[in-house]
Amino acid sequence: MPSLPEAERHQVLAQALAATKAITGHDDHEAVAGVLAAVAPYLPVDLLPQALTLATSIRSDQHQAESLAALAPYLRADLLTQALAAATSISSDYYRSEALARLASFLPKAKRRAVIAQALAAANAMTKSYRRAEALATVARHLPETRRRAGRARVGGPTVVMARALDDVIWGDEFGSPQAMAALAPYLPTDMLSEALHIVADVLGVPDLFQGVPCAQVRGPGQRGQASGGLRQHLAHRLQTRALRP
């Protein structure tokens, strides 16, 4: 795409958006979101409103959140306000929290705090602890670095939110499954993950479950979905190995 002459690139992108609009009526939300994510970095200013209209027309909470986040870095202020309104209207607490957190990074500082507060409220409203933990971790990744005043972490800073998410996972209602910790593991700083694994092992009654296992191995590959599976598979394997011991 970057190698095309500007006029030709504009024409190709306009055609791509037109073709994408044609498939929105077929409810192929994943395809629409995929196209928008692919073309977002190359869209000229005059095509961004059309792309945003396509994003807001997606009727899947997940794919609308993904599309808004993909377009956010390239939107001017008025379009970013429209994207924010669409994100606020997402019905799913999980995807609304994620969309708001990702959009907040591109807002002026004066507006960012209120949007982050909305994202945290949506995350905390979730009833399933592992989903709540993952959402809190996503929000924490988009917070400014924690500042310390009088030796105390600022309320709402990344460390505080991560600690809340970790506590949610360890003592939450879905702790009986490794899915809870798997959801959070890709986002935890190494020191928090190490501590969490010790607590998990103690709660399961297997203190040496993760002994000698590097956090990087438990965390798994870099992508979120793969990393979540990394801990789940590793924990299942470790428990099975112990069960087979004489």
C-alpha cells in the first residue's frame, strides 16, 4: 500500500471502504473489523469519517470495540469525540471498558481521567472475576505511570489497578479454574506474576507446583489469546504430572 502513488492509493482505499460497506448488511462483523484495522494506518483524512461510520455501524460489541481502537490513533478531535460516544454506547461491560481504555490514550489530558474512570467502572461492573480481572489489567496498561506522593501510590495508578485485578483473580468466584489466572497473566509485571503463582500453588495445596518454572514460560507467547492459553495448558500439565506420580 505505501508503495502506490498517492492518487492511486486513495482510489484503492476508497474502493476498499465501499466494498466493506457492502458487506455490513450481511453481519460479517469480523470481516469489517479486519478491513478497518488493515487500512487504518493508510487512510487519508477525507476517508476517516467514512471509516468511522463503518466502525460505528458494526453490531458486534467485540468487533466494534476493536475497530474503534484501530482507528483511534488517526482520528482528529471531532471524530475522536464521535468514536468515544460510540464506545460509551457499547452494551457489553467488558468491551466497553476495553474500548474506552484504548481511546483514552489519544484524548487530551483534561478528558482522559473521566474516560478512564468510565472504563474502570465498566470493568468493575462485571460479575465474572476472570473477565473483570482481564478488563482491569487492560485499563491499567493505558494508565499513566504511578506517581508516589508521601510514599503512597496514587489511587487509580497502574500498580493499584493491577493489584486489584490480581486479588480478584486469586480470590474470585472462578478460581477453581486456571482460566481466571490465565486471563490476567499476560498483563502482570514479572514480580506480581511470580507472587501470584506462589499463591495459586498454595491455594491448590501444591506448594511446589511452579518451582523452578520461569515466569516467561508460564506467561506463554506474546499475543494475548496465546498467552492466556499458555498458563492454562501449563497448569493443567503440572497438575496432571503430579497426579500420575506414585
